[in-house]
Amino acid sequence: MSNEITQVYQSHPVQDKDLGFAEAGVGDYDSEYPPSGKDVAHIPADSYHVDPFAAHRDANGEETIDFRSMGWIQAGLVATAENIALGTLSYPSIFLRLGMVGGIIANVGLGVLAYITAWIMIDFKMNHMGVMHFADAGGVLFGKWGRRILGAGMVAKSIGLGGSHVLAGRAALSSISSNAICSVWFALIIMIVSVMMSTNREFGKLALMSWASVACILIASMITIVATGIQSPNILIKKGVPIEWHATPTNPNLIDVIGALTNVVFAYGGNMGVFSWCSEMKKPNDFKKSFLITQALGIVVYCIVGATIYAFGGQYVTSPAFTMTAKPVRITAYAFALVTILISGIVGLNVGAKYLYVNTFRKSSLLTSKGLKARLAWVLIVFVMWIAAFVLAEVIPFFNQLLTIVSSLFSVWFSYGLCGVIWFYNKHPYFSKDGEIRDISGIWSKIFMFCAILSVILSIAITPLGLYSAAEGIKQGYSAGTFKHPFSCS
């Protein structure tokens, strides 16, 4: 870990009651925070104690956009739109592979752990207000190369999310229209609409769309639950084998179990955006309340959707689940899900785009400028990322396996492993600054330390297993000839 920049950090978290003093440079906090009236361009890029949004606001006054505008409800909506998306309807297949009990335990356990790691990230943010995204956290922990590697991971994951939503949107439009035109055109339509809906640089401006996204996926899920519950079992039954569900996996194999567990881990991959969302809140510490709603709702929805549809469909469940319903129901559910596919994809890709935007203009007045040049710069970044997402999704035949590789290398570490490292850096006496006393003898400190260790172990295990699962998927796909040609209309 780099020790070059540790001397600029506060030795204790900035809590809500202290935030105003910290931003004004009053009290025990660094008097340089924020550098009001100073030349922002001369602030070192690794000065993670300086919030560039606040610094540019103070330096340029009313000529800037106030990015720090979200309340905790708005932030919660944005985070929920990212977490609860089309992947919700893949949960019945997860329960099929893990069994009813295994599915519930994995979902609840990993969901609670993801909330604890988010809490750790928020505490770290309050100690280092200039950490605007996960790449900055990498800079604090590991120096400039940590920032670069995690920044590349953020971009790769965001483009991967965009590509997966392009493919999901293509499938939705093809199903709704009964394959009226070549599906590549549908993918292009999804990309163009996504770019047009991504022109706002502020996450707060996505709150209303996020509400619509969450509402639509819940409606689509309810339609699918009701439809699978009331439809005739004969629609699903094949060769006279009745529908059955099991509490534990039946005839489990390593690939299926690994795939199911990694899918649950990736479902809570929204933690990558915690630093980004906190950075645009009036009171960043309030994101603990925001994310509590997000994770609680996610755990409940995932369990209900996964358990009920698995109970109704048994071994015949599909992913996404509404493909196991009659065509009229499937079209209706897809119509609602299409809204979520668009909006959730925008939120996910914007996390990576905001990293590029902040990293590029951190020391420039363009960062918070209301001018045309700044707006065009943002649109260009978003446009290039969506182009990359579209091309990769259409060109690479094993795109889903590629997304698994990216997620295994980065998602699990963003949500779990690196958060464990952050807790030790932020709380453990070994990493204390000169003159700082840290006490971890309390019960809550021990619980957080246990969760930090568990998160690191989980990530170390999931990364190679996820890569193995992806490699086997690529191998089997080529052997069976199931991969499509680039820009295939089917």
C-alpha cells in the first residue's frame, strides 16, 4: 500500500454534524478543505481530502452545477434502480441450482454482507471526502496504479453492463414484435435511446426515472409470479415428468453451483457505485439509510421472486422467468421490463462514465461548468461507452461469459473483497496515523472485522471459480455450436 499520501487525511470520520465544518475548513479538519478562493488547477490529483465538486463550487460560485444535490431518498432510488433490474427474473434459475433453502441462505447472507461492506465504504468516504469513485479509493490504498487498475475495472464493468442491457433490450423488442426486423436493429435502437436518455451529468436527475425502473420491474415480476401460479402445469411439463421443487440441490455439479453463487454475488454488484452516489449527496453519511432500503428491498424481492416461481415451475424454470409463460403474458411482462432494461442500464453505465468525466476534468472548471463544452464532453464519453457496449455485445459470441470474467475480476472485489481491505486501512490499529489511537475491542468492531475478513476470503474464492465457470461455458458453447455469428439477426 502506498504511504505517500497518508499524511493529508483526517484521522477520524467526518460525521453529519461535522460535515459543514469540514467543508468550511473549521475545527480539526484540514484548513485546505475545500481550497476556497485558490487555484483548483494546482491541487494535486491525489489530494483525496479535497472534494472537487465543492472546491469548484467555491472557486467559481453560481457559474457551476451543484452536483452535491441528492437527498437520501433520491440516492436510494438511483441505487435501487441499479440493483433491482432484469436480473431479478433470473433468480428462479438460481434457486433451481441451489435449492429452495440454499437459494434463500445465499441471497440473504450475501445481501446483508453487501450492506455491511457498503457501510464500510461510506465510513471511508467520510474520512476521505475527495474519494469520488472506487478508483480514488484504489489510489488511497495502493497509489496511482491502484487508481488506474480499479478505474479500468470500473469502465470495463460499466461497458459490460451496458452491453448486457443492449442484448436484453434486443430480446425484449424481438419478443414484443415477434421478430419483426433483424434483432441487430433492435440492439441499435436500445443503444441510441440509452445515449439520448443519458445526457444529464447528475445522478440526482435520474431519480424519477429510477422510480419508474423499480416500479416496472416489480410489476413485471408480479405478472410473472401470478402467471406461473395460475397457468396449467401442462404448459411446462415435458414427457409427463411432474413439476417438482427441492429444498437442496439435486444432482449438483460444480459448474451449476458456482454459476448460481456468482450470479448472487453479481446481483449485489451495485456497490461499485457507492462512492459515486455518495459524492453527489448533500449528506454523504445518509447513504447508509439509502442503501438500507435498497438492500432490504432487494433481498425481499429476490427471495419472493426466486422462491415462488421456482415452486410453481420447479425444474422447468427459465431465465428470464417470464419466458416460461404464455406468449401474451410474456409480451406484457417484457413491455414493463423494457423500461427497467433501459433505465437500469443507464444508471450502471453512468457510474463508469462519471469516473472518466471526473478523472478527466478534476482540475478543470469544466468539471462543474454549465457550459456547452462541458455538456458535450459528457455526452461524448457516454456515447463512446455505449458504442463500445453495442459493438462488444454484437461481435463477441461469448459475451455473457466475457461479462462473467469481468465480474469475477472486478465486481466481487468492488462489492466485497476491497471493502474488507478498506475496513482494515480505515479502522485497524496497524494502519493508524501518527498520534492516532484506534480501538477495535468493541463488539461492533469485531463484527465488522469478521465481515471484512469474510469478504476478502469470499472474493479470493469467487474470482478463480468464476473464471473457471466462464472458461467452461466458452468451451461448451463452441463444442455445442451454440454461439451466434457477429451481428446475427437471430
